[in-house]
Amino acid sequence: MERLPIPPGTQAQAAAPPGPACTATATVNGQGIVTGWSDGARRLLGYTSSQIVGQPAARLLAEDIGEKLLRDTAGRERWSGTVALRHRDGHRLQQPLLAHHRTPDNPPTTPAGGPPTGPPTGPAGGTAGRPAGATTAAATAAATGAATGTTGAAAGAAGAAAVGPAGAVAEWLVVCAVPGPSRPLADGVLNAWAFSQSPTLLALFDADLRLLRANAGMQRALALTEDQMRGLRLPDIAPHPASEEAARTMRQALESGQVQHMDACIRPAGAAADTRWPASLAPLKDPDGHVRAVCLSAHPAPHEAPARHTPRAHTTTMALQRSLLPQTLPNQGALDIATRYLPAGSQAGVGGDWFDVIPLSGARVALVVGDVVGHGIRASATMGRVRTAVRTLADVDLPPDELLTHLDDLVNHLAAEESHTGPADPADNAAETAGGIGTTCLYAVYDPITRRCTLARAGHPPPATVTPDGTVRFLDVPPGPPLGLGGLPFESYETQLPEGSLLALYTDGLLETRDHDIDEALDTLFAALARPAHTLDTICDRVLTTMLTHRPDDDVALLIARTRALHTDHVATFDLPFDPATVAHARQHATRQLTAWGLDDAAFITELVVSELVTNAIRYGRPPIQLRLIHENTTLTSEVHDASNTTPHMRRARTYDEGGRGLLLIGQLTQRWGTRPTPTGKTVWAEQFLTPE
């Protein structure tokens, strides 16, 4: 490759004597000509500014790599790589370079190594008078003047391609480091300084979640020295429910190998009792990829509430929101369930997202996820009212579509109420005073006996399901309107789910992120759900960490359930004749079945319950009649179905009344009883809680 000529009377010089570390900078125009050259560049390659400015940058290369770099830099605003350069004295340097594409819309800043020097800019200097908006080819040629090897016609074509109507120029700034005198400093020393002096609170925990190291900030925050804490777990160091949650989250980080996040973890010494700093818990892996420890890093949360919201008001809203969400999940055998709730990180404040798990009769379970429009304390209060209404309607055992219809009526009533009373705070916006209009809700009922799931939704995103073979899909639940808008009926959708299927319910804050569009978000969600995991908590955390790269702009509620099946050996069904004499046969069926289940101690009460239920069906119902007994863990359910829609009601029997005491007796002998409508009539049921042996 042709080298630059050495001026007459000048000998090839070696590199300049070592000086302090600096940055070598050069600018290259769209024709591959050097237009600027810093003193750092002189120290690196031995050429002065007068010797190199105006020359083809390709002559600085020790080998021809232009075509490869043209491909590598096409369409990019920045390029980096190691290039073989030729020093003025002839020796070869393998030098890492970083090149930035600069346009008039992206003006340069002064490089750390000083501005490159060169001839005056303008038409004569070749750095002005060239239009902005260079094409990819021109940008590539200019980018790597010292890195492309583009010369001759190729450089001219690339430069011509940079010309546009604006009359501006696009060029590349090429920079690299020029080392100074060697100052040996062990990496371990730097790492130790970085750990101990970091303003972030840092602590390292081993695989048994026992503290190994704590930096100075963490020691100050916990008011304990590292020696006093070493070997203890966080709940031992700072007893508090947040510490217990942190320990569980650290365990998730260890098992999943993924970073976990907590909204409230460490309370700094001297802070208010309700102050907790958020934390990230990062798994630390060895070179083979095995997780060996966890790093806990905590830092103060930025003040994100708008000016009119005081920190106290924000705390009150958060406390209200969390108190209205389920504090614990109910015991039931139909589904394994894990949930997550993340408040919004924007200035809008806490929203009205919620989830719920409601045990129903016949071993079934209802799952609910909803989103109230608006943010702040009013949205949280509206959420509480809507959630209570859902639980009340669920206790009546309405089908999902009918439940949403009644809920729609309720939201309309709430909105009418608020339109008369007006907002307590005039600053509240319309969305926060609409009484829940626009609220979305997804209601699902899963039956472990039939393994069928029935769902309906009001303006809510559809749920996703993952079958045991790893197939991920959305359930095609008909999209009803949001609550309070009316106009269209709600429709139910029914599907059968294999045992072990996953069902994912979520609010739209999970998908509406600023980092990617909705299609990309859905693909990411599917990928996160499809990956197998030992626990549902791991799947929840994986979904959140994969979907959210920062605090969400809207609240996020997530509920993931894994289906179980209640097999036929736990269910007994008997078809009964529509005849008063069948009551005795029903008692015999029940007694024999309880003996087969080893529940003889429950036989006496069960005989009385079955007798009353069957008698009522024969006296007030219509054929056919069916008796069903369900044994699920510590619960025994007796059900009698008939074809009548007439619902029985408990009443107080007078002294000389012959009837009216059956349901009262059932209510006294069992823990729960009720009626649920069916497509072919009704089912009256009663539950007994069995005493475990």
C-alpha cells in the first residue's frame, strides 16, 4: 500500500516521547480525505497536521480492508473495531478505533483530545458546501477514511452520493486512545475501591443467602459493620416483612439466573418508618454460567409525583391500593397461582389495576383482572368498589357474561352518583371522576372436574395460554366494550385446558411500553411464557423483567395460573328417579361413597344434607334429578341438580309449620351452601370442611 512521502531533509521519526494519556482525533470527509488532525493523532502516528490534512486517509492503513468495513458501517451512526495502521516511520500498529458519523443535525462536541486542526472550512477546504443527509455509501466512505481504504473512483462516488439539496456536509470523527506512562494498578484494587466507595448500597449474599460483603453505604444504612453482619441473612440483620420478601426475591434470582427488582427493600438508618429504598437483586455467575451469589443494590427512588401530590398523599394512595388487593391467595385445589402488581413509575401516580382469586362451588375457581381508568386515590377507591362488586356477583355464581352485564350496570350507577356529587378535589381530572366508566375487566371460571374454562371480557386484553407441549396462544374471547359504555352485550367463551396448562391474565400496562411496539411486545410475552420454569413465581418475574426495562408508565397487574384436574376417583355422580322414595336411596349412595373415600366420620351429617337437598328437589323442582359428591382435599361438597329454575330461600319456620326447616338445618350443619344456575336448571350445593386426620 502506498505510504505518504517523507518531506525532503526529514528523517522518519519514531513515536513521540511518552506523555500523558490523551485522545487521538481526526475528521474525514465524504471523499475519504483527512480534514482534521489533532496533536494526539500526531503522537500516535508521527505525522503533523500539515503533513496529513488534505491527504487520502486510506494511505494510513497497513492493509486493504475497505470493502469489509463498507459492509460493516453501512447505515450506522457509529463504528468501532481494530484496524492495522502504518506509523510514519513504517512500523505497524494494531489500533482500536471509534468513528462517529456527524451531520449538521448532529453537531460535534469538542473531542477530549482537543479539536482536530486543519485548513479553514468552506468550499476550498472541502469540509463545507456539501449537503446534509448523506446516503449510506457516502456515510460509510466518510466514516472510515482511516478505516475503509476507499480511494479513487470509489471515494469520489461515495462523496458524490453525500451531496443533496441542503448544501451541508456529513463527515466522520475518528477517535482512539493514546496511552500515557504505565501506572500499574491491580484490577482487584480497583474492584475493591469501586465496591466499597460506590454511592449505591451494595451487599453480596452467598447461595445460602448469607451476607458475604457489604460496602460502606450499606453499613451506614443498616447501622452495622460488615463484620457484625457477615454470615447472617437479611431477615436476621433487619427483621421486617420487606426483608423476608427480599430473601424470597434473592432466592428467585438464584434459581432463575435473572435480575429481580423490588419496589421497597432497605430502610436507611434515620429514615421514616415507612421509607424503603427500591433494590435490584442480580445473580452473580461463574465463568461456566452457574449462579454462585446474589448482589443486592439499593438506591433512593426518584421523586416522581406531580407537584400537587405530596409524598404523604402518594404514600396514602399506595397504602390504599395495596390494602384493596388480595393480601393472601385463598386455599383451593383447582389452580396453582402466582401474582404480581407493579405501580406506575410515571408522574400520574398509582392507578386502579387489580386482580382477584375467588373460590366457587363445585371445586371451581374464578380469576379476575381489571383496570380502572385514571390514577390517584380516587381511581384506587373506585377499584375497591368494583372489586367488591365482582366478589358479590361471583358469590351468586353468575356466568361470566351475566356477571359483566351486572357489573356494567353498577359502573353506570357509580358514574351517575359522581356526576351529581362532583369531585372532592377540583383538581381531579375527568378520568379520575368518571366513577369507573371505561374500566376493563376479564373474568374467567375454571372447573377442575371438566377441565373447562369459561371467560368473558369487557374491553380487556385477551388472556394467553400455554399448553404442556409449549404451544402459546391467545384465547379467542369475544371483545366486549369497557364497563360503563353500554351498547353491546358480553359474550362468554369456553375452552378445555389440558392439565398443567398455563393461563396468563394481565393488564395493558404490561404491553404498552415505550421500548417496543405492540407486536414486538406480544412476541416477547409469548417467548417469556413458553420457557419452562420450576415455579410460577419464576415465570412471573421472568415476564416482568423481560417486558419491562424500566418502571412501567402504567400500572401492571399479572396473574399466572397452572391448571390442575380433579380426577374421577374424587367425584361420584348418581342419577335419581323423580320419586319421594328415592331419598332413602340417595342416602345409601352417599354413605357407600363416603366409606370408599374413608370418610365415615362425615357420614351422619352428609346423610342429613343429602336427604334435605333431594327432598327439596322432588318437592319444588322438576326432573331429572342428579346427586353429585365431590371430595377435594379437606372439603366435601354435596350437590343436587334439577331442571327447575326456582331458587330456594331460607326462611324462619313458625312453631306449627311442617316445612321450612331444611335449609336452616343445612346452614347449621355445613360451612357454606348456595344455588347456582345452569343451562338446564339449577344446582343446590353445600360444603363441609373435613377435619384432617
